[in-house]
Amino acid sequence: MKIKTTLLWILISVSFSYGEIMEGDIIFQTSLSSQSKAIQLATKSKYSHVGIIFKEDGKFYVFEAAKTVKMTPLNEWIKRGEGEKYVIKRLKNANSILNTQTLIKIKEESKKLEGKAYDLAFGWSDEKIYCSELVWKIYKRGADIEIGKLQQLSDFDLSSDIVKAKLKERYGDNIPMNETVISPASMFESDLLK
């Protein structure tokens, strides 16, 4: 039993030391919010929430759109996810792209959106912001990188009763099928990330 425990500890240590968290990493989780299941069904993904990792005063935070756009301590963010599980992805060429100058630009763009209200209607304006829109716009404006493919609401699977109910709740009979959207799933599947 002691050998198995030691081996498990070695495997865990190796996996954590393989890739340390870096600023600009993108973190995904399954949210426990009331809309999470609808997002999962519509996008055919288990991930429904996403944010960007930043470091301040030696501590890691997730810059996210929740009730508002804000910094959340990484450990608190992880605890809010289903089973405290998460996946961190990074630009394949992060070492060359995410230099000090680019990180400064990304953080400047994030400050412009901080404090905005969460966008329950998933609109593309900056008046209100949802999670994947936040990450996409910060990377686009701060580093000129498009992570994930922009889509329209009509591109998603809207056939589930759970999805239909959420759409009815948010839009009534006026669902904006041609609204530009970016989903956590599209970002997760981006070939720019590893």
C-alpha cells in the first residue's frame, strides 16, 4: 500500500511540475449556475465557464464575467466549479507571444471591461459581458489573437427542452438567432491552445 501511495504522489508531482500556471492561461470549468446545463447541451461540451489567469501580488486570480466582470482568487474560482474540476489551456506559442508588453496590453484591455454586468442575453456589445466573450475580446484586443470560432446563436443545438426553456426565459418569442456569440466550447477546441 505504501508503494502505491508513493507512486501516486510521484505521478501527481510530475503532472504539476510539468507545466506551471502562467499569466494568460485560460481556465475552464463546469459552472454550477442555473444556465450551465443549457450551455452544455447547446454547445455539446461539458465546460460552461471560462476565465483568464492573472497574477497580482504573487497570487493567481481568474479574471471572469460572473455577476460582474471581476478578479476572483484562483482557489475560490476552482471551488465554485462542479466537483472542483477544471482544465487550464495555454497558447501553443505562449512563450513567444505572451511577453511582458503583450501581457500589459491584455491587462489594459481587461481593465476596460472590469465592473461590467454579466450579459444574460449573450449580446456582442461591450455594455454587458459574458464569460467567453470576455476572454475572446481581451485576447483579440490585447494580442490580436482570435481564440475559438465566432458563431451565431442559430449554430447551436437548441432542441433540448432545457435549452428551449432558458431561451424563452431570456428572450421570450424574440430569440436573436443571428447574434454573434463565442462559446466556452469553441474556445476549448481552438487549435491555438494546448
